[in-house]
Amino acid sequence: MKKIGLLGGTFDPPHMGHLLIAEEVYQQLGLDEVWFIPSNDPPHKTATDTLVNDRLEMTQLAIDSNPHFKVNTIEIERSGISYTFDTVKTLIDEFEDIQFYFIMGGDMVEYLPKWHRIEELVEMITFVGVKRKGHELSSPFPIQTIDIPVFEVSSTVIRERIGEGRSARYLLPELVESYIKERGLYGSE
């Protein structure tokens, strides 16, 4: 049975922290692949101004050099609010021969009790919590924990830096940084 990690997010923009998390989980759990799933409309975040096609293209550019990373557009194709339950249910129904691992940062583990249909979801998939500085991975639900090197970066910080005309070099893959500049995203020139 194949083992696939699922890493969802707005990826607005995708950054080196996303890639580091995916690679560490891939290596430590012996996964076959990690699928990046850009969300259409996540229930836990306010709407993004960045067009979904730009977020999708940046995600593809970010992972292009890694053969075990793939982009899955299930949430974009479905449209509407992206609930993890709906995504996982659809993937399990479509790929019966795959064991899925849902990868999340330590900050998201705290919110699991509030997730849509969480009681059913924990029966369907293995949750993998990535330990991040300042977040305890305590949850009433079973979580497999992974330690990763500390690399403090967020999409919010990157958008702010770019908007202020500051560099995001070494925080973003080069192809993503070039795309942002070419498209004038986040107030870049």
C-alpha cells in the first residue's frame, strides 16, 4: 500500500518552510509522495486577494524540482469552502490502495477539536503534527508527531516584506520569487 502525505494550505505564497515540512515528513515516515493541496476557500482563514490560479502556479513552481512532491487540485476543482473531511473522504474513495497522512503545523493541532466532522476524520486518516517553536502538540485526538529543524517563516511575513519592498530571498524558492515579481503580486514591482 502506498503512503501519501497531504499538505494543504492557501500557499499564498508557498515558501521554504512548506517545503522543509514536506521533505522532513516524507523522509521520517518513509512516504512515497507528498501531495500539496492548495485550498480554494479555507474555513479558518479570511479570503485571500491572490487569485487561485496564481497560488496554484506558485505551488507548482515551488515543488517542480522535487520528484516526490505533487500538486493535487481537488479543493480548487470542488470550489466553495475547503473542509478537510470532504477532501479526505473523496481521496479515500478514489484511491482505495493508498494510506493517507494529513500533515499540519503545530499551530493547527490546537484547533482540531473545532474541525468539521473531526470525530469521523480521525478514523479515516493519520494526522501528523509538525512540532514548531511555541506550540505544544497536545490534542484529545491521536497525532503522530515529527520534529523538524526550526525555520521561522510564514506567508504573512513574506507578503508584508514584499509589500514593503524588502527581499524575500532564501524564504521562497527562486522560481516563486520570480513569478511574484513578474505578476506584481503582494505589491511587488
